[in-house]
Amino acid sequence: AMGGYEYNTFGANGYYSAPGDKESKETTQTALGSIRYTYRPRKNFSISPRVSYRYNNDDYIYVKSKPELYHNIHGTNVLTGEIQSVLSTKKGHIGGGVELRNEQINSTNLGDRQRNNLGIYGEYKHDFNDKLNAGIGLYANYNSDYDWQLFPGVDVGYVIDKKWKVYASATRGQRLPTYTDLYYKGPTNIGNDQLKPEVASYAEGGVKYSDRNFYAQANYFYKYVTDFIDWVRVNATHPWQPQNYQSVTTSGITMNIAYDLNVSNNFLSKISLNYTYLDPTIKTPGNETSKYTIDALKHQATGSLRNVFFNKVNLNVTGRYLYRISANDYTLIDLRLGYQWKDFMVYTDLNNIFDTQ
């Protein structure tokens, strides 16, 4: 069983309608919980039902001293039920399940809405020998607003030796329009209730290396999205409105390295480095201006140094380098200092310690 609650109130300058929202304020509350049970009638067969619930409330004021100018409140309820099952055989695993999700929203701007989503899925993973395995799966999705869709997937992996492995996979998926995409009404943004889901085809291949204290991974991926949902406008005097505006092709590479440096029993250190490169190609049918596609990251590098002293004191330093297509590059440095006491940790975070703009 799991549960949580979050309350956050903050200034929302530049979040939605810059530059006129310098005095805006937003308050969010989120509560969530889930419970799951695993039943094993046989050693090689398990069934896991799960029920989860998430509530969110969002209160936005355009000018905090004058809420009558524009004040938007909306609450969402998401209830999900799911059953997963796995059957192990001599040569692999058979998995299947059903999930049902109900989404409700009560909003002063978006109205009172609800939709249901049903997913039915099955997969089979086969171990040909100690080195080669492959899997195939199919996800059938029904949405009360968008009918049935089928999404297949396939993957294969080959173990070269104890340290090296190569793998490849291909799949299809979708992203449903949000309630904001569909129904929002504001001075600079207007929703579009005629939107269709965007559909993506994805493939990747890569190599992994794993040793006692060292891990590395590198892969190449390709993603093609049709009916891409983006907020666009003809010129600066028109409001932004989402459209199934374009197709986006993105290729890229990712690399990850991790090294455990165990100096002594009283000093443990772990270094990790990650890098992602994206090369998007956007095909647009008209001359409208895009709000989000040109804001994608082209380069992102992250690094972290995690230290533990005397199995009690934690000192972590994290750095991020980001370069967007439409903006200058910048670097962020974060710091965490923590103390471990039995099963509890007390910590403090310092984010963006060099005050990067």
C-alpha cells in the first residue's frame, strides 16, 4: 500500500501567458494512494490486482491582488483498476492483463468532463538459449472519446559474454489530447475539441557493458510521430491553439556511464555521467508559428557525484548542461546534504546554487 499528499503554492510568472502574468499565483494540491496484492496459486504463476486513485486541485490567479480579472480552479479525479498475470515456462514468460481508468475533471474553465480508457495487453518472452532472447507484445486500447487502437511491440537481446550485451526493440504508441488541449479558454490560449491522438513509431538499438564496479550503455533511437499536437498561431495578434499540426522525426543517441569507487568502509563514492543528443526534423503544412516543438533539447549532459561517509552522511553534487534548439545553453548545479539514521534520512537540497538564469 502506498499513499502521499503534496501542497504547493508559488508565483507562476512566465508559466502560461508571459509577459503579462508577472503577478500570477498558483496553488496545487495532490493526493494519491494505491493498494496491490500478489497471489501465487502455483510457483510459476502469479496474479496481481491493483487499485489506485489520484486527486489533484489546481487554483490559478492571473493577478493575485485582483482575482476577479481571471481566476481558474479545477479538480481532477483518476481511478484505475488493473490485473496483471505472469506464467513462467521452461523457455520463457507469458504475461497479460487488463486495466481500466476513469478520468474526471470539474473546472471553472474546462467544464465538467469525464472519459474512460480500457487497455488489454499480452506479451511473450522466449529464451532461445543462455545468450539469445526475444519478446513480442500487443496492447489493445479503447478510449470512450477515440475508439479502439492497436499497438504492437517487439524486442530482442543477445548476451555476447558476461560483460557485454546488445539489444534492439521497436514499438508503437499514442498520446491522448489533454483536457487543456481540448477545452481551454483564455485570453492567449484556446483549446481545440477536434484534436485526434498523436501516434508514434519508435525503434532503438544499443549495447550494454557491466562489470563489478563499472557500467556503461549506449544506444541509437529513431522516433516518428504523426498528428503531432502542438500549440500554434498565425501571428502575434492571434491566440495559441493546439492542432494536429505536423509530423516530427527525431533521431538521437544516449550514453550512460556509472563507476563505484569504494575507497574504504567509511567512504563510498559513485560517479555517473549521462548524455543525450536529439536531432528533430519538423514537417509543417503551413506558415503558423509553433509554441513548443522548437523548444526541444538538442544536447543534455548530466553528471553526479554521490558520497557516503561512515554509512551516515550523504553529500551529493549534480550538474546539468542543457542546450535547446531555440535558446542559449546553460548549466545548473545542485547539492544535497543528508544524514541516514536507521531507516530514515533527513536531508536538505540546494538547487541552482550558482543562480543561473
